Amino acid sequence: MPAKIIDGKRMALEILARLKRQIAPLSPKPCLAIVLVGDNPASVLYTQKKHEACKMVGMESRNIRLAASASQDEVVSAVRKLNADKGVHGILVQLPLPWHIDENAVLSEIAPEKDVDGFHPENMGRLALGLPCTAPCTPKGIVRMLKESGVRLEGKNAVVIGRSRIVGKPLALMLLNENCTVTVCHSKTRRLGEITKRADIVCVAVGKPNTLVGRMLKKGAVVVDAGTNRVGGRLVGDADFDSVAKKASLATPVPGGVGPMTIAMLIENALDCYRKITRRQ
């Protein structure tokens, strides 16, 4: 029996509709500032989708565009101005940044209380300690998808393929916090298929097509594909969906899986930041 599809697009629309109802009575409205450095086509597209989501739910958004040649000091200065702006409740710096800019240095400048991406060292540290924090959007969306799909996480063997700070590392921490037994795999992992075959849940996020195929899974596993790759003019994930679907019980498609949930979690994080900031004012 083929895998049941986890419809991230449907879930995201339901979450956004709920957030819209929560935002409607608020005054002033929550405001998310998005800093885009350069004109990378993928980054431009992603920021457009984020601004569209803000508009959909009635949240204000600001688009701060800087040239690809902008210096690190100029980017940091833009972030500091947004930190000081009481009309801005959330700040997102679109990644990746141009090669000459230190991403860690820039992300560390975002005020933790306005860090909607959850990448500031304070938020990442609190996540590692299991303390309340703003969690990175994609991992948060993955955990929400699993729970909404009826997957019981406690006690499950979970494999995370990928160790980026955007997905892999925080996802592993979040699954640990949900009482999963977690194995993190990466480009140096040996005999990957032997490890994934023991997993109840496999999450892949490495940016390489066919990293995960059906023969690497045990029957009935749950597969979450957070990869995005352009192959032959179409968008595909890191998993070979056709072969994976023959072994898995649940699987996310690309597109229409993790991506929409990432944006929904961004809006949810921005609203949470707004609430925390306005309570203190």
C-alpha cells in the first residue's frame, strides 16, 4: 500500500487562517521586517512568499533591500536600526548572505526577542536546554506536521540526515525534546542505508536529490523531506519519492510538504514575538 501523503499545504493554510483570526483584533498590527541582501533568485522568491503570507493574515511587513555589494557593517547597521524600531516586532535576515558577509556575526546582532527565525545563539542555546524559545521555522513545522498526522514521537527511533543550523541540528534537538531516540547523519556518515533502515522516522535535509531511496527504509517508516532541488526545470526533494512511497506509511511531497509549513511557522513565530514584546511595553 503506497504511503499516505502528509499535506503540508493544507495544514499551513489552516494554521494561517487561525493566525489571521488572532491578528484581526490587534492594534497596532504585528510587523515583520525582512532583510534581503543581493538578488539571488531563490532568495527573492522566498522573501516574496513571506511578504504574501504576512498580507494574507493581516500582518504588516517591511522589505529592507541591500545591494549584493553591501558590507557586513552595512547589514549589521540595518539590523541594529530594526532592533531599535518599536514598530518592528520580528526581524528575519534572508539566508544565504553573500560570501563576504559572516552570517554568524549578522544573526547574532538580531535582538533575541525579535528573532523570528530562532537562529540567535540565545534561542539556539535555550532550544538545546529544552527551555522556552523561538524555534527555527522548518524544524518546528516538521514536528508540527508529524503531530498533526498522528505520529506518536515518544520512544521512536528518528534519523535526521543533515546537520545545518537551519534544519538538521535544531530538528535533532526538537525530536530529542519530544523523547525520540535521535541519530544525526551527514556527508561523512558511513553505511547510511543501514542506519536509516532501523528508523521509525527519517527526516532528510541536505540539498541533494536521491539522498534517500526506498531500499534504505524499513516498511512503514515515516519520511519527511525538507530538501529543495531544481532538476530538469522542476522542484524535487532529497528523497526519491516514488520508491520511498512504496515503503513508507507517511511521506511529505516536494513541493507542497515542508515548505508551506515553514512559512506558517514563521508567521506564528512573528505573532509570538509581537505578544512577548507588547506585554513588556
